[in-house]
Amino acid sequence: MVDGTTETYRIPDATQTGTKFTIRNKGFKGVNSSAQGDFVFTVQVQVPKKLTPEQRELLMQLAKTMNEQPPVKKKKVCLDKIRTTNIKLVVFLYKTLKIY
């Protein structure tokens, strides 16, 4: 938080990259008043860069259950063109594969 404290906030399943959340009355104080502002933050999902063959196979199995195409290995990736991913995929990786 802006005052140096910490706050626990539960992000719902299936939250996409770019989703904004607001924590009321935890932001900066107003310039000409003593009212406390809101703290707004944006979710950024990180996708793992390297996968083991086992992890890749698990992702392909997950993609099949979600009616999506399995991941395709690309030679060059431009940061502007990286697709956003479903938060469930990231949660699956963290819980099942313990990737940090």
C-alpha cells in the first residue's frame, strides 16, 4: 500500500491479464482534502518460458479439456505479440507442477 502497510486481496479464478481491481480507502490522500483515495492495481499474468517434456504434456492435456489448441513452439517471440493466458493455467502450473 502507499503507506507502507500490506493488504491481502483474493484474486478470483479465471482473472485475465489486464484486469483492474480496487481496494477502497487504501490509496493516496486527496490533494485538497483529507479523504483517502482508492488503491487500484492491474493483474499481470506471467507465462513460464521453459517447460520440461512432462510439463508440456500436462499443458497439452489441459488445453484439450479446455477446447483450445495445444501450445505451438515458436522460434522468435516479440514481446508485443505474446498472447495473454488464462489465470487457471497459471494456477494449474503452480499447484500441480510447483513452478515458481
